Amino acid sequence: MKGHIENRLKFLYSGELAAVISFVILSVLINQNYPDLKLYSLLSFWTAFLLLEFLLLQGTMYWYIKLKRFRNEKTFITPEKVVYKLIKLRKINLLLIAIPLFAFIYDLLHLQSPLPIGGLFIALFIYLFAILEYINYFYTQLSYDNIADLLYLKRHKMLKQASIKRDINRLLHNNVKKNL
């Protein structure tokens, strides 16, 4: 069981880190090979891309901390100070999610004809993906990549609560109990 949990945490941590690195490389390759998309000239691309990378870095750090804690202390309960930071990040992320909306408006109003529609669609896709990552991290688990998750879906007929959300709820619940 211990090996399974450690492997799962390693998989989640390394997957998030690989996504951070891969998306940077992918954006460079797309920008170089498809200059007509004008990706790097779009404010909407940059704001959406940086939002996504910021969220993925949060996921990377979260799973790394859980892995490290599991290895060192044989528990996968997230430290309170980390959970408090995640509560702050959840609020900051909401503010950051609004920025690309303004960037899309800016791009549409200030870009010269012809509009790089393909680049705008890529920026929009990245933006929507970032929003889904935010939901996946802080509210409801959206990715189900193993048998246990699929069995949970089949058994409960509902999506799981996100791990970070469970950590936040655990901390808030414990604080309420302490204050009683």
C-alpha cells in the first residue's frame, strides 16, 4: 500500500512538472512553425498561458509537498501552513482568471487586420484549459486516470472533491472544532 501511494504521488507530481515544461516547449515550437498564428504577439495568449503555467506550478508544488511529507513522515496530510497558502492562492487565482478576459478584448480591439483567428482560438483553448485546471485543483476532481477513480465514479455516480479542497475543508473543520 505504501509503495502504491508513493508511486501515485510521484506520478501526480512528475505529471504536473512535465506539463509545465512541455507547454513551454510546445508554445515555442508552435510559434516558430506557424508564424501566421502570431501567438507571441497576442496579449490574450500570454495572459492565458501564464495563468495555466502558474496553476500547473501550484499543482506541481502541492503534489511534491505531499510526496515529500509521505516519504519523510509517512502521512499524506498536507501541512497547515501549506493549506493556508493554498487558500490564499485560490483567491488570487480567481483574480488572475479575469485578466485574460480583458486581454481578449484588448486583442480584438487593437489588432490590425487580418485578425489571427487561429492564434486567438489557441489562446481561448489555453484559457479554458486553465479554468478547468483551477476547478480540478480547488473544487472538483475532473481527471480520472486510474481504476480506483473510475470505480469511484461508477459506485458514487458523482465526481470526487479535489484533493486541495479536501485539505482546505479538513483544516477549516479542525479549526471549528478547536474553537468549540
